[in-house]
Amino acid sequence: MWNPFKRSADTLLTASDKQLLVEAIQLAEQNTSGEIRVYVETKLGKGDALARATQIFFKNKMNETKDRNGVLVYVAVNDKKLAIYADQGIYERMGIEFWYSQVQEMTGHFKTMNYVNGITTVIKEIGQALHSHFPYDRTTDTNELSDEIMIGK
């Protein structure tokens, strides 16, 4: 079982954990033009989790998707902080209540040490939300962002 709160940055996720998360992203993105990424790091550092997620989102050019429908799931393991940052296109359509509920969902899983399950559950929910507002079009859609899990320091 993955316990991120007892690991260093280079061992936050096992290869199996990463594969499960990538598969969850790929499954969620099958029915939408939206893009989902996951970023896990040891420490948050200065600021709050949402500010850090916002920084990572723009640094990785997630705001450059065609429909502005990228979503970043952020986890700072040692600080036990998390956030979800959604680009303008999807954030406005879903509203703050949806994003808050997803953070609460993930937090609930984390409290019972179901870390990977918490992230994959939220990825699935975000994928469904993206599908309802940005359905997949096989003639025009491409995978604009990598599905690989990003690991920070």
C-alpha cells in the first residue's frame, strides 16, 4: 500500500502506482477532449496548495490546450496538502462547488490511507465532468498533454 507520507521525493510512487494513475487518466480522457495531469511532490514549501498547483499548471503550459480544459491534481505529501486546479474552460462550467467536492473526496480517501484510490476516484469524476462539457471528437481530438505522472521535489 502506498503511504506517501513516509517517503522521499524519489520514491513517492511505485511503478505500479504510477501505472494505475496513468491508466486512470487514459480511461478518463477516452471520452473527452479534456486533459488531466497529476503532480506529486514531497513538500509544498511557501504558499498554499492551490497557489502551488496554479504555478505548476502554468509552468507546464497546461493552459495552452485548445479548449482551455486542462485539470491538474496536486499532492504535497509531507505537508498533507492537496489541490485541484482547473483551467478557465472547465472551471467556469463546473463551478466552485464541484472542485471543492473533489478535494473533499480525495481528502476522505487520504484519511483512510487510500491514496492511489483517492486520486483515481477523483480522476474518474473529473473525466466524467470533462466528458459532459467537452466530449471526445475522434476526428479532431488529440492528446495535448502527457498522461505521465509528474514528480516534484
